[in-house]
Amino acid sequence: MASIELDKASLTFRVRPAGRITLKEFLIRQVRRSGTPLIKVRALQEVSLSFQEGQRVGIIGPNGAGKSTLLKLLAGIYPPTRGRRHVDGRISSLFDIALGFEGDASGWENISYRGYLQGETPRSMRDKIKPIAEFSELGEFLNMPVRYYSAGMMVRLAFSIATAIEPEILLVDEVLSVGDMAFQEKARKRMREMMAKAQLIVAVSHDLHSLTKLCDRGVWLDHGRVRLVGPMSEVISAYTDSVKSGQVQAA
Amino acid sequence: MSSYMAAVWHCRYFWWSLVKMDLRTRYRRSIIGLGWSLLHPIAMTTILCFVFSNLFNATVAEYGPYLLAGLVTWNYVSGVTIQGCQCFFQGEAYIRQHPAPLAVYPLRTALGGTIHFLIALVVVLALTWYFRGFANLPSLWCLVPAITLLFVLGWSLAVLAGFANVLFQDTQHLSEIGFQILFYATPIMYMSSLLEGRGMDWLVQYNPVVSLLQLIREPILYGRVPTVQTYGTAILIVFLVASAAAATLARLQRRLIFHL
């Protein structure tokens, strides 16, 4: 049974104004007792959500509302700084997928690395590596080190790998705009197939139109808090109403 | 602890394939590339042999293998630590995508270093065999526990260096300086007997690296099984460093992502 549960989960980033520090600076500050205070960013505040198998959840909200952070919290990348996260099921996440190729290794090799990271074995990869290569349509380029790939080629490869597995829980962060037009059409179709297979989906997008089609439940996030949970269409209309009235007020 | 190790083992295909890639890049898929990467210790040994065998009144047969065995072991320990500083940044993209146990990234560094160390050891053995032969061949079995200990040490050092460098960005710089100083305080270029009777015995007695060097040197150069005391000291050092690494992992494993 795939399920996700957040119980009053909060996530607070403590950000140093000047990025990473050196040991030298750290020691000087300790001696002088004059540290610059850390900036606290409350990315998520007391988020309680519960999703069961079979649900397709769309998360909406303005920029900086904490949508992507919530997805990463669900994926286990960020631990909650308060509260509890409980996830049952094998998670596959589609975000930051274009990052982290090994530049010196060929496309083929990178397919294996990513596959292994997602829990594949050499045996299970044997059947998957060819379909992945075919889907990416990169052909001869796969023999080439990835550092010579264009950005579009990397996204193609990343998308093909990430969507080759059959997850129980699928977390998606706006990856639908991948590659050129022909590939985008293919990618959309692949996404629909994948969503049909996954037992539980959580998707983040600004494309409200496609979310209405894809999802049955909606979550509206605002400033790290849950504003509304309910059927997707209701949440979207509440959200668009508020955005419109905000614009009216601003005008 | 054991469940953590099981999780590391679970993604073995991932880190092992990265180790293989690192080695391929390092050796550029060729024997010449392999020789190239061994150039540093061999060139150092040649030049130091030339200079110091006169200075120390030692023959090349005596001094050469001694020096190379020391250098190779030293390069492993310092190399794993200094490269370990980058291990989490190297794996940052993976860390941001997938919650794999963080120890796999220092493991990648340590395994690469260990394999390179093993290749270098073969050169040490060949050189020793050429110059003086092996006094007692079965004693070479002592290298197995020695290499195991060095591997655990290397993994732990890479964990510590990796975390330290994420928290403080001058870690690599500082450890390079530290290792440079320690290098001259350690009997690598000179025989430890040189310090005895000059009021500098303490330098060898309290140097943590000496017992590790002896684990490698004793069986190869003199055909001797290292003493219980040597083993005891080495095991204690490795245990302490490994405990520090485990404690750091337990404390910071979940928080690292906030500092990357």
C-alpha cells in the first residue's frame, strides 16, 4: 500500500548571509562572539497531509510558496526540522533531473549510474537500457562523453532514464517542458503512461489546465502553509479567485 | 549501524560503477596512464634515492624499497583525506535527487584510493624483490589485515574530511598544510633510527602514522610479522577515527543537505 503522511511537518532553512564560511572565520567569530545571525526561512510550516493509494495530487501556489520544497521533503531529500514524515512505497522523483551527469562518462554509462541510483541492478538494467536509449533518440551520441551534450540532449537523456522505472509513488516537479517540440509530445505521452501506472502521484505545476486533467486532489500552498485541500477543481477555482481579487486590489 | 551498512550495500552497484569510472578516468584506459599515475612516487623515490642514499650512508637496495613503501602508504592516507574533502560536492547532484546513505560518497573516494594503493604496492613488491628478495614470503599475508585497516581508515578519513569541508570551506587547504608538516615529522624519507638517541624519539613514538607504516614495511622489507604492539596501536587509531566518522555521520547525515 503506497501512502504518504505528513504530521505537522515544518522545514526551516537557516541561511548564512555570506554562504559557506571558513574555519578561520568561524574561530574569529567564536573569539569575538560577534557572529552575524543566520537568516531563518520558514519554507514549510506545520504541514499535515495524508495521501492514500490511488490518489493523484496536484500542488499549486505562487512562487516561493514551498511547493518544490514540499516535494523534496516527501522524497526524503530534506528531513523535516519539526514534525513527522511517513512514506510507504518505492519513490521515484522527477526533479532536478538534468543535473548530475558524469561528464567524462558516455551516455550509456550515465544511464547505468542513474539506474543503479534508482535501485536497479545490472540484471534489471539489461532489459531497460535499450528502451531508455531508444526513447532518448540520441543514437550515436550515447557513445560520446556527456560533457559534449547540449542542454536539450541532457534533458532528453535524463527524462528517458527517470521515467523508465515503474514507481509506486511518483513525485513530479514541472518537467513537462523537455526537449524540442517532437520530444515534448513524446514526453507528455510517457508521463501520462507513467501516471497511469503509479499508485500515488504528487505533482507540482503552474499549468493549472493540465493539473485539472491529471489530478483529482489539490493542495494550495501559500507561504509554506496549506491554504486548502480538496477536490482539484475546487482548489483551483479558489486559488484563481484569490489571485484575481488580489489583482483587482492591486489595481 | 548494521541497517545503515545494509543500505550502503543495497546501492553497491551505484558506488561501484562510479569507482570504476573514476579509475578509468584516472588511468585513461591504458597501461601508460597507469604508469603515469604512479609517476609521482617513483620519480620521488628515484631522486631521493640519488640524494639521500649518500647522505644517510645507505645503499639503494636498502633505501629505495624502504622509501617507496613509505611514500606509497603516505600518499594513500593523505590522498584519500584531501580528495575526501570534495566527496559530497562531487556527489551533490545525486544527493539532491535521491536519499541514498551519505557514506557511499566517501566510500567512492576511499575505494578508488585503495585500488590505486594496491597497484602501487605491486610496484613496491616488485622493487623489493628485485633489490633484495623476500626474506620470508609467508609474512606477506600480514598485508591483508594491514590493507583492510588502511581501507577502513581511509573511508573514515574521507567521511570526516567531506563533512568538515562542507561546513568549513578551507578544510582542504588546512589539511594540505597539516599533511605537509606531518610528512616531515614521519620517518618516510629517513630511517626512524636516525632520530633515536638525539632526543627526538618522541616524534616517532607518538606519531600515529608510524604504526600504519610499519604494518606495510615490516612484512615487505624485513619479512617480519608486525609486533602485537604495532597492531594494537594501529587498530586503536583506526577504531578511534572510524568512531569519529560514525558519530559524525549519525549526527550530520540528515543535515548535510542544508549546508551544500
